[in-house]
Amino acid sequence: MTHDCVPRFTTNHIVKFADDTTVVGLIRDNNDLDYREEVEQLVGWCRDNSLILNVEKMKEIIVDFRKKQPHHAPLIINSSAVEVVSSTKFLGVHITEDLAWTMNTTALVKRAQKRLYFLRRMRRAHLPPPIMRTFYRSTIESILTSCLSVWCGGCTASDWKNVRRVVRTAERIIGVPLPSIQDISSQRYMSRARNIIHDPSHPHHGLFSLLPSGKRFRSIRCRSTRFCNNFFPAVIRLLNTRTVEL
């Protein structure tokens, strides 16, 4: 039903998931006219298709790493200003205006720690380790690895320490070694990279370009350390440090 709801400008992107719609706009040289026109077009599309927008539930988050940030005029929809927030939750992932992942990992660790109670009850019931390991993989590890390839590259040492603490606690309860979250992230990086490399229609397929030797991928240069550990630069370094069958 929303197939014809597409962005008008190439600098914008509309993400649709169930009844949630997110507009992502790239603003260059402080010119946000395309972004605002995109929002107006979306509001008009909803009005023409008998969809009611709840402005009170709308949030706007601005990601700007410049030291001197210009004033951003409020976004007006149906005569109401959209609230500007410093963090938001998008499909279960906490995103902050500085793209730090401490809030997200803290929320995941809290959820996983609550499940450790049931793991302790299983040990008191003298259940065998294979059953407890299966329970851990399905109810605790699945939480810690939710959208792992998105946030793992930007985690701080303190964030990883909190995540590893949950895994070590589960290991002591079960009595068997468990895979580390860092190893799982590397495996997911490689799996996602192979899928992109073998799919020429993927929008990021062009980022994986081979050098003239045909044995290594061309590295992506990052101007700041903030992005050097994110998915694409990190996975290309990972591909270049090991023998990969493409």
C-alpha cells in the first residue's frame, strides 16, 4: 500500500517498516530545503491516502559533529513543531546524536542480565549443560547480538567489558566455554560482506573493489577515527588480513 511513497530527492531516504516510517536526510552546506520539502511531500502523501500522522509521537534527531553547529529551525508538521531529541530508539536499537553506542549496549546488557536468573534456576534443577547452553544461545546471546554488525564497531572498551561480563557469568553458571561476542561479530561481518560482494544489485556493492592484483580489496579511508571501526572499513581490513574464497 505504501509502494509509491518514495523519496523525491537523492539526498533523502525513506525507511518503511510495518507502521513506522523514518525520513533520513543528508544536509550539505546548511541547505535543508530538500529535507524539508521531502517531509512536506510525505505529509501530503499521507493526507491524500487517508493516513493520520501523530505529530506528538514524531521525533527528530540531528547528527552533526561540527564544533560550531548552526541553528536548526524547528520542523513544522500540521502547525505543530516536531520535538528534537538527543537519542531515539529505531527498530530496537538506541541511536544517539553523537553515534555513540553506550546507551544501546547498556540496554542490551540489562535485558540479558535479567535472563541469567532463569539460567541459574535451570542449574539448580540439575539440567544438563547442553540444554542450558541452548537456552543461553536462544535467550541471552540473541539479545547481546541484536543488530551486532551495526553497533559493535563503535563500542568503547567499557562497553565491551560489560558485554563480556554477561558472557563470563553465563559460562560459570553453565560450566562450559561460550563463544565471545567479538568472535560472533567477526563471523557476521564476513557473512554480510560475502553477501554484498556476490550481489551486484546491492547499493554498497561498489565499495568492495579489488586492487589490480585481484587479491586484496581497496581500503576505505576515513577522515576521523569515529568511523574507521564501522562495518565497511573494518570488514575490508578483515578481508585483507585473511584468505577469503569469494
